[in-house]
Amino acid sequence: MQLLAVALITLVVWAVWGWMPARSAFLGGMTAFLPNAYFAVKFGSPDSTRTAKDIVKRFYYGETIKLITTAVLFVFIFQLPDIMFAPLFTGFGSVLAVFWFALLARG
């Protein structure tokens, strides 16, 4: 769903404002999606042989890696020319919102 949100926000921004804002929205969305995807693949599979302490430890490790990866991606993006901050953070926030809305829909 998050990857679909990246595509949707990029297409909407491109259709309304053009290529440069759409590029920024795409990069913002991917900055949210890639660390989340890594976390889900690496730490999302259940393992019944682990203790609760091991699970919590792995969770915190995964969250730390996710936050560091997000920061590094933003540092790289800020080095690019012609980055537009409003679309960048709109794309980032939209993809994060998908996660929270999915949690609310399940609850």
C-alpha cells in the first residue's frame, strides 16, 4: 500500500505542478517506503523460538536501523539540485500516513 501511495502522490503532483515537484514528492515517498520495507522484510517474520527479550531487542535494533537509514536518505536528497521541500515532505508524510491509517483500519 505504501508503494501505491508513492505512485499516486507522484502522479498527482506531476499532473498538477509538473516534473520537478513530482520528483521531490517521489523522493520523499521513497524515503519513507524504503526503510519501512527493510524493517518489514528483516524483522516482520515471526519466530517462535525467540524469547520476548530477543524480540524486543530485535525490534529496537530494527527501528534504529530504520531511523538511521531515513536520516541518511534525507542527507543524500538534500544534496540534489532543485529539491522542493513542500512536495518532498508531502510525499514523505503521505506514505507514513498510509501506515497509520492501515493500523486504524485493522483496529
